[in-house]
Amino acid sequence: MTGRLRHSLALRIGAMFVLVVVLAAAGLATYLYRAFVAEIERRDDLQLLGKLRQVQILLGRPGAAGLLHTRPDFFRDTMSGQENSLVRFVAANGTVLADINAAGERYPVPPSAGPAPQRASIASWTSRAGDPGRAVAGSARLDNGRLTVVVARVYGERSAMFARYRVRIAAAAAVSALGAALLAALLLLRGLRPLRVVAEHAALVRPGTLAQRLEVEDAPSELRPLIDAFNAMLARLQEGYARLSGFSADLAHEFRTPVANLLGQSQVMLAQPRTAADYEGLIASNIEELERLARMIDSMLFLARAGQDEVVLARQPREALEELRKMADFFESMAEERALRMTCAGDGTVLADPALLRRALANLLSNAVRHAAAGSTIELRARQYAGGTELSVCNDGVPVAPAHLTHLFERFYRADSARSDAQGSTGLGLSIVRAIMDLHGGTAAVHADGAHIRFTLAFPER
Amino acid sequence: MPILVIEDEPKTGDYLQRGLAESGFAIRLARNGRDGLALAFEGEIELIVLDVMLPRMDGWQVLEALRANPATAQIPVLFLTARDEVQDRVRGLELGADDYLVKPFAFAELVARIRTLLRRGPVREDALIRIGDMEIDVFRRRVRRGAVTIALTAQEFGLLHLLAQREGQVLSRSLIASHVWDMNFDSDTNVIDAAVRRLRRKIDDPFEQKLIHTRRGMGYVCQAQPAATA
């Protein structure tokens, strides 16, 4: 049960609700009962005081003293005519002048409270039958003397009435609590229905149905944040899933060309007897294709791992200019063949994994050397900015349309399809650059101004 | 003493056996871990090339068994893995492997690593290297062919020195990039080709006898004899 209580929202809220209702009903019933009792008692006490007053008035009449001796019960009868009214007259010297007490009750005689007693002077007592009684004493004048009048009453029917009232009010409270609980259960079932609807929708989500969204319109406002968050999650999943499947499709496509070459040229070569030189040429050509495939696999694995944050960074502070010079030195021969000049400038320290830093820079320079206009200059620059160091590679080349620019860092994206089979290019170089920058918490950006294109890597300080 | 190759994939086993034999090594080939271990315990093994993914008894178990036995504890082990996970590499090296290669690898790379492990690779530490009519003065960083002094940039000299030190060995582009420029990743291979072309323009182009040869699909080799294939 505690397990179900902990796990079911409806049960939990229901139980709490019932508890609240029971407490409220019990509190209300108690309050009503108490108020009722107090009111009745107050009324009875006032009556008792009224009787005392009447007796006092009667005693003030002429001839009252004789009447007290001859017909004492007259006093009682004139008061209210009730059997359970007790009256006692006590003289100043303590002599009981008259005692109207048919049932022979023994009740305490409270001290006289003067001519006008208040409620506070009323004393409580218990009758022989166990019923509550009240008694009050007041002074009165009789002829020229003074005497004490004690008026008492037994409230037998009142106890019975209170008992009946208690039962009824308890029953009413119990019934209302029960009714509230049932109502609560019903309302909860209805109220939580949107949650079940959300759950049912969520249960229907499949890779193919990621485009569907949960309805926000009909949902209660409390559930909207949940549904919005759920829908946002679906959108992210959909995007990620689309990218992944697009990537797989691209990948299969990219693998096709080298595999087709391998297959085709090998089959053609084997179809007829060839010279050893032909075979050697074939094998060497096959090796080139295979190396390309191997590089693609390597890049893919790197991207997959970077995406899963499985790449462990060994960050070290590096002189930015020194790294740029090393990279320029590495590409020097290749640049020279295209009559390109390379300049390095700037300063700053880069906090990066050295191997990954070089890999990113090498990919940028490889692009730059490939695409720069023959005879132009490639500028490598380092610049410190508030919060980190920025490395940039700029070159002049064929202008890249702004529409292509934002896609350059995407996998297999090529701005110019005619360059797609540029030797050694896997179409993954720039996406690796971006993955490396993501791993470092930095950014990779590209800006173009006509034929001038600049790639910028921003490494944060920490 | 022979090299033991433990590899279950038939084609891989075959080409490793053939390629290493042609590179001048005596080879024993085992197709699974148990057989490999048995061969190793027979003795007379100089180095073990161990595939990690093996049937029945995997490479890690073989490696542990080898290291646990005093007779085989000292044999250098180079392991081959298709899973380039960091923890795999760490595990292999922790278990006592001496080096590793991730599949697919360039064959020349494997040969170079084996030579390094055996310290047999004719890496010439001489101060003066002579190949054909070429003389390399390592300390003064001067190169002559016959009577002609050739001026090289620091980078060109580093490349020539690397090739000359390993005279007759085919060096893969990635090995060259790693040794000369400290670029330890699969970079743009055209860079190495361009660098070798530039070096050749100075070292070979003006002379009859060519010293730096291309091994297509493999890499570059420096030797006086004309290469079997150009």
C-alpha cells in the first residue's frame, strides 16, 4: 500500500484530500457542537437567574412571608411550573425556611452573590440520576429581614438532547467526508485524464512518427509546460534523427564511389590477361581508393566519438603563433607548388589538445591551399580576445555563395560539386573542425567577403 | 628467430605472413589464440603480432598468459585492433603490449613498427651517411652529391635524414608526417607528396642516379639501387 501510495499521484492526492476533509469536518462539527452547547447553557443560566429574580420580586410583595410559610411551592409554580426546579429559602441565621425539593436532590449551596448575581456565580452540580445541575444563591428582602434564596435546576433532558445532537453532527461530518472523498476520487480521475492522454501519445512515438506533436490547446495550464517540453524534445529528436539518417544515407553514398571504382577496375583488369605493370597499376590505384575509404572511416569514427563526448581532451597551453608557424611549415611545399605565400602573425596562448588543435588547423589549411587562387597569400593569424584566443585562416579564392557558407561545416557538404572528388578530400574535414571546436567549448566560424574567405577558430580560456 | 603472427581472419593472416616474409622476417602463423600460445611456449619466438579479436581465447587472454610465463614474458608484442577505443589501447599497454596498430593500417607502418620493436630496423645513427654518391653530414646538416653541395631547408634536411636513416625501408606518408612534422593524425597526404617532390628537385633531378623512389600505394624509400617499380 505504501508503495502504491508513493507511486500513484491520484491515490496520494486523494488520500491527502480526504484527510483534509475529515479534519475540516471534524473541526467544524466540534466547533458547532461546542457553540450549540455553550448557547444552550447560556440560555439555561439566564433562565435560572431570571427565576431567582422572579422569586426575589415575589418575596418583595406584601404578605410574601406568610405565603412562604403556608404555600412554599407557590414560589416554584409561579416561576415556571417545572418539576425539576428547586428552590430553598435560608434565613440569615442559617435556618432553612422552606425547601422545595421533590426528588430530594442534594446540591451544594453556593455562597450568596448578593441581590443581583451574574452567570459567574452559578455553581455546577450533579443530580442523583447523574444529570448536570446548576445552582445559584442570591439575597432577598422579606418583611424587614434578609434571607438567601437558592435556585437550582437539573437539566436531564438537556444531556439527552446534547447526546442526540452529538450523534447527528458526527454522522453529518462522516457523511460529508465520505462524500467529499468519493467526489475527490471522481474529480481526480477526471482531472488526471490529460496526463493519461499525454502518456498514450508518448507511447505512440516511433522513429517514423517523430513529426507528430501533442495537442497543447486542450491541455490544462499546469500540463502545458510538460507538453511543451515534451514537444520540444520530440523536435530535437526529430532533428537529430533526421540528421543521423541523412548522414547514414550520405555515408552510404560517399562509400559508393570508391567501392564502385575498386570493383569496376578490378573486374575489368581481371577480364583479360594483362602485363605485370598493369596489375601493379591497378593495385596501386586500389590502394589509393582504399586509403580514401580508410580515412573516411577514421573521420567518421572520430565524429561519432566526438558526438558522444567520448574523446578525452589533454588540454595544454600552446603558443598560438608557434602552432601556426608549424602548420605553415607543414604545408609549405604544397603551397609552393601553387605559388601560394603563407604569412603568420599575432600572438596569444591557446588552451587546447595539441593533436586536435593541429588536426583542426591542418584541415583548414588543406582547404585553403586547395582553394586559394594561385599566387595569392594565405594569412594565418592569432588574436587574443576577452575570454580566449582566436586563430584564423584567410585566403582569396573562388567566391562562395552566402547560401553555401552556413552549410560548410556540415558533413559531406561541398559548396562546389565539381570539387567533390578533389584528391584526398573526404568531405568531412570541416565537420571535424567543428567537432573539435565543440569539444573545446569553442566555436568555428566562416566569413566571406567576395573572394576573401576567413575561417576562425575561437578557443575559450577555460 | 621467427615472428609469430596470431590472426584468425584468413585474408589478414595470409597477407601478413606473405608481406612480412618478403620483408625479410621468418614467420609462424597461428589462426587462433590457443595455437598461438602453444607456438609461443615452444620457444624461439622473437616478436608476436597479436590480433585482439580472436576466437576461443581472445588477444587479451593470450597477452596475459604470455606475460605470466617467464619464458615468454619478455617477448615484444604488437597488437592489432579494429576498435580504436582509448580504453582498448590503454588496456593493451597495461597488459604489457609494446605497441599497437589500428586496422586498417599501412603495411609499411607495420613493418616499421616491427623493426623499431626489434631494434633491428637499420636506423643509422651515424654522423655521416653515404647512399650512392650522396653524403649527409648529420651534425653540420650538409648534403653533397659527388662534388656538388646541395643547400636544403631545415624541413628538407629533416625529411632526407629520415629517409636516409632508414635506407631501403619504405616509409609511409603518415610515418613521415609524424617524424618530420610531428603531425600524428591522418592528414592531407598531398602535403607529404609535395614535400618529397621538392626534395627530389634538389637531390635527384639534377643527377643521373635517383636516390628517392616512390612505392606507389606504400610510400617512399631511399636507396641507391634503382627501385623495382618506379
